[in-house]
Amino acid sequence: MLSIKEAAEFLGVSTETLRRWEKAGKLIPHRTDGGHRRYEQTDLIKLKSFENQENKITIGYCRVSSSDQKADLERQIQNVSDFCIANGYKFKIISDLGSGLNYNKKGLKELIELICSNTVDRIVINYKDRLIRFGFEMIEHLCSIYNVKIDIINATDDKTYEEELVEDVLSVITVFSARLYGSRSHKSKKLISANKDILKGN
């Protein structure tokens, strides 16, 4: 059992706030024989969890692989925003530019930081692969730890899936070739060009 001062420190509020909550019936303390207030820690934990849940927001995450897909990004943002508004979510949009194989994107890192700060209620994405190409299960597990739900608006594959997969594979080849032969070497450029032709043919 905690005193009113200890309870206020635990919740991060003033003792006067606790007195107001008592009058409003929000948090009723026990009374000692001498009339002093005493609070059960389990009640404080429940209240704190409820308050945190009330302050959580929905994150709408939208991503494209390249800058020439601006129109697609705008469509994603519109679809995700419409979905959040229709469901009455308090939301924020995070948009990203980069391959689905790139884990170092600014928006993705911001999303992970928000999840770990326990301020996210749910994530809304247009398609599953918009979040990340491979390793979706890892993000899903992280969300389960912090009790974050994931809403996927369209369960079917993205229409641009094959095109983006080609771009992702090319980005891997480019990085690999640059590290192996040097970004400006003739051999590196030749390898990248040959693989582009093969992938386009498929």
C-alpha cells in the first residue's frame, strides 16, 4: 500500500490530482484508521496502463522503392488515411522511400522507435510488402511484444510486386558488385548491366 505522495510519484501526477480523481470516482483509495489515504499498487498499474493506452496512436506506414513512384506513394497515403478516418483512429502517416530489402530507411527506423517507446496502438499498411519485403515476421513479433496490432488493408499482392522485386534484386547486385569490384570498375558495370537485361527478359 502506498501513501498519497508515493502514489502521486508513481503515476507522475500531483497529490491534488489524486484528490480530484477521488472526488470524481476515478481512483478510490483505502483509508487507514487514522483517515490517511492508502493506494494499492495494482490499482495504480491498471490506471497507468489505461492512461497510456488512451494516448497511443495509429501509424499509417506507406512506402515506395524509387522517387519515380511518387504517384503510387500518394495513392497509398490517401488509401491509408481514408481507412484510418473511417475507423476513427487518431493517426500519423510515415512515408518512406527505399527498397523493401533496406532496413536502414528513415521512416522504418522511426516506426520501430515509436513501437519500442510504447506509443503505438496499431500500424496500418496498404499491402503487407509495403512494410518490409523480407523479415515481416520479425516486425510482427516486435509488435506482439508491445501489443501493437497490424491492419493490412489489401490482403492480395501488390500489383507492382514483381516490378519492385526486380528493383530490389538489382539493388542487392549493385551493392555486391560495387563492394567486390569497385563502384566505377568496368567489370562491375558490365555485371550490373547483364543482370538488368536478364531480369527485364523475365
